[in-house]
Amino acid sequence: MSKNYIQEVMKVWKYRHSKIVEKYSEDALKKFIAETYASQSHYQKEAITRYIRDYDVDLEAFGPTEMSAALDYQKLQRSENAIKSNFYRSDAYAALSDEEKENRQATTAAAAKITRASKFVDDSNSTALQKSYKKGIIEKGRSIGLTLGLDVANMTEKELSLLSGQSKRRSFSMKTDEEKYETKITWKQRNLQHINVKTLLIASYPEFSKMNIEAMNDQEIEKWYSNYNSLLSIKRLQKSKPGRKIQRKFSIKMNKFMTCRSNLEAEFVNILDDHELVSYFEIEPFSTKYRRAGELNDRRYLVDFLVIFSTGKSLLVEIKPDYLFADFEKQKGQYVRPIFEHPLLILDPSKHKDKINELFEHYSK
């Protein structure tokens, strides 16, 4: 067991479970981590941490009996937490008066403010809130990194922040297909109970107000969630910014309608139609999977345009406003370029009209 791993576990415990560090000597904890804790699964580690934090345990004598007690305690704690979190979605909370709800929220906010003030003494509440959130994200990433056996000691804060978002994805990816389906259905059912979702559905389907969401079967949940997604898509299109409206553009060269996701893409279709070097082009011809540094799951990138020149050479084009070039390169470009056989070019048709001829001549050779 590496010293780095033991040190990182100690750091996490000092921040998140100070009671553990206060109760046991450093040597006893390091020995326990190396001999018992490190070999356990993520769920078992979480159970052990809760158990030794809340009970006086002889770490040297920690065996199967103590492990069983820790797992039982973990189940109990999770059940209690679920009850607390479900209170705000329950009929009991809905029955409270507005004044009682406001008092409850104010009490929770005040308690959180006091906790932040004790940790960030010299900062204002808003600065402390930002620092607390950032620190929590980083420590979550560190904890997940330790679980995966990564060298978190040499990871930057940014890498740890990215890693923190992988917890739910990793947990979901380890489920069976049947468990994944159940998880999705449960998630959709909970979303249908949200006030914003209900409001949107009832506006178009008044009968939804009388529906018992808890009693819905899988098919009904899928049906209503599909209706919600359709209404949400329409709402987003209605509120979309200029330059982001989907339109169908007829291409003379290709003799068919093209679905363009922005005015920039429609403008580029006109350019391709008129350019003598272009013999064929296609919108969103294919997609590919890629993975960012520090992430566990694949992402998917959909190519905007495939352009084939009369010389037989091919070019992939990403259409973006020029102010988003750097962001695209950072988030996607650097990861997908090595995958493609053809060069990938980022263009803003509204700004690069003069350069397009020069670029096409270069890439068609």
C-alpha cells in the first residue's frame, strides 16, 4: 500500500470526518488503512468510515463481526437520510403553512451560514459559500480518485473537480441492464412529481392534474415523460437566441433539404452550394466517442459537416461563432482530432468568408 494513498485518505478524513482523526492516533489509523480499509469496496469503505466515526471501535480487533455491524449501521443511516430528504417532497411538507416553510428554510440557511463562518473565518458569507462549494467538489473528486486507485496526490484541483462528477456515472455503469432500467424509470417518476414539470404538462394536458403519479406503471411513466420532453423542446426553441433556430435549408448542389441547427450552418450550406471545389457535402454525417482527461465514461461528438472536394480529398468542419473557438478546442477538439482520418476545421461563416477560398484550396490538394 503506497504512502500517498494513506496520506490522501487521512486528508479526506481530516476534512470530512474530523471526529475520526481526533479519536484515534495517527499511527493506529495509518495501520488500519493499510491492513483493513484499503482492500474494501467503495460501499464497505463508506460503512467503515461512518461506523468508526460514530462508535468507539478497537481498530486492531476490527474483523468480520465489526464489518457486519458497520454495514448494518450504514443501511440504517441511509434509510434515515432518505426519510429526511423525502420530507420536502412529502404531503407533510406540502401541508405546512407558507410561514412554517419559510421558518424551516431560514433555520436551515442560518445553520449552514454558521458552519461556513466557523470554517472560513476571514471571509464574507458569499465568499465562504463559494469556497465551501469548491472545497466540497475537490474533496469528492479526491475520494473518488482514491476509490479508483488513482494518484490523486499529483492531480490538479481542476482534474479533481472533473473527477467528482463521475461518481453517479460510475455507480450507474456498474448496474445490470435491468437495474439501469429501474433506475431510469424511478428517476423519471420523481421528475414528473416536480412542480415545474407538472405545470408544463398541465398547461397542455389538463387531465394530468388528476393523475396519481405514484400509482403509474412503467408505460404510463414513459408516455408522460415523453410528452414532457416534447413540450420542453418546443419551449426551448421558442426561447432560443437569434442564430440558434433550427431550419430546413434546400441545397441546390445536393438536391435535397438540409436540417441546419443555426443560421451559421444555413449560411455555410450556401457557401458550399456555390463553391466550385466542393463536389459533395453532408450535415452531421457521423459521430464518434471520445473521453476527456480524468473522466471514466465516454462522451459523444457529432460532426457538423463532411466536405468532399473534386480532388477526392475530404474535410470535417465544425461551425461555431468565433468567440467559441477556444472553448471548443479545449473541451472537444484536442480529444477528437487524433481519432479522425480527415482534418477537422473550425469555421465561423459570417467572419471567415474571405479565408474560406484559401482554406478550401489548401485542404483540397
